[in-house]
Amino acid sequence: VATPPTGLSEFWAAGTRSFGALLVASILGLLAGIGLVLVIGLMGWLASLLPGTVPDWIRTLLGWSVGVGILAGLIWVAVRLSFWFIAIVTDRLGPVAGLRASFRASRGRWWKLFWLIVLFVLINIGVGLPFGVLEAIGNIAGGGVALTTLIVSRLLSAVANLYLMFVSFAAVIRFYADAKAPSSTTQQ
């Protein structure tokens, strides 16, 4: 993204070099997710213990408030962690150091990074829509047309999504490089 074209062997070497740290980071993320599910389950169980004298609307309001709070927290953490694996690979960091680097690089840039991610999601939805429409038209036509449009739309969708994934990932890598550059520490 930031340097001249790199050969396939360098990609392989970088992936091999970072595999252990990426695996540990993935396991840490999985364990955190399991912990969150357990905490949510415990909160639900505790909420079920509320006395029957509490009106249903209060329970509903409490449930929605907790749900929105958890969702907001998850979005905040996801944006702050969006550089985690990039930092592990590009800076040759361990999983915990990569996590810290991601938090440092996203500090003061949360909203820009959030809207960049939202933009990528909207682009993916926009690009995927025509393939879904093509598939629906094929299903309406039925028979061999349905099978043909299914195969064509899925293949084209896979190619488009791969392209968008690489472009999006390259943009986030570039954003990370800019975020950790010395001159950007004075900017917001």
C-alpha cells in the first residue's frame, strides 16, 4: 500500500512470521467474546430475579437500555480495534502490543475511522444489491434461468466482494500508516 510492489514471497514470509501472534490475538478476541456472552447471560439471569412487583415496562426499558449500551460499547471497541491485526503484521508486534498500537492509532480519530467503516459497509451493500436483484429475477423466471443467474450472480458477487475487501483493507492499512506517522500526532 505504501511501498513499491511486493512479491508474493514477501506476503508469504510476513504471514508466516505473524501467524502465531495473529492466532493468539484471534484466541484473545474469541475469549473476550465468550466472556461478553457469559456476562450478558448473567445479567439476563439477574434481571429475571427482579421481583414480580416491578412493572413490565420498567423491565423492558431496562433491557433496551442495557442492550443499547452494550451495542454502543461493542461498536466503540470494534472501531478502536480495527488496526489490531494490521499492527501485528506491519509493525511485527505481539498480540497485546498490537492491541495497544491499535488503541493509540485510533485515539482522536475514532469518528473518522467509524465513518470510513460505515462507508465500506454501505459500498458493500450497494455493490451486492444488483447481484441479489439478478438472482431474484432468475428465481422468478425459474428453471435453467434460475440456476444460470444464481451461478453468474454468485461468481460476480464473489469477485466484486474480493476486490472491495482488498481495497477496503488497503485503505485501512493506509489510514493506520497515516495515524502512526509522527506528523499526524498533532492533528485530530
